[in-house]
Amino acid sequence: MSRFESQPLPANPFVAYSLESNAYARCLSWEVHAPDTEVQEDKIPLLLGARLLGSMLLYAPTHDGCLNTANEINDCTNESELLQLAEHYVIHFIGHCEPFLATTLTLSH
């Protein structure tokens, strides 16, 4: 398996009924239903969005960062808003890493 293949989110590790747990539960639910959803043109796949936001909760470098991400997820009222949030992070966070990743991948082969 390639190190860049998408991995399912693990079980919810957060304290039950906490902000983080509720947000992560939404990501897990979204992940389960994502394969049944058609990918829209010019949108990231729902599965990627679910796993990205869930991973941001799991790997936030600080507790405040995790809480901020949880609040953003919990403020979304539907899957469309969750997808917009995930796309925001892809464009403004991950997108800035593309030149570095392209160089790293080229050098490592």
C-alpha cells in the first residue's frame, strides 16, 4: 500500500459528548456515507473531506487548535457546509504544501 493512499478514520478517541467527540462523530458519519455520494465537478470528493477534517482533529498540534477545528465542524449545518470547510483547508492549507510535496516526491524516486 502506498503511503499516500487514503486511510479510514479510526474509532472516535475523544471524550464522549465533548465538542471534539461530536465533531469527530460527524466526520465518521460523513465518511461512512461518502462512497454512496456522487462526486461533483470542481469539488473534492466527500470521502477526502471527511477524512481531512477528522485527521485535523486527531493531529492538531494543540488542544486549542483541535477545539477551533471542532467548533468549525460543529458550526456546519449540513454536508455542503462541511464540504466547503474541507475545501477551504485543501486550498489554503494543503495547497501551500504542493510545491514542497512535488519536490520531495521527485527527489525520493
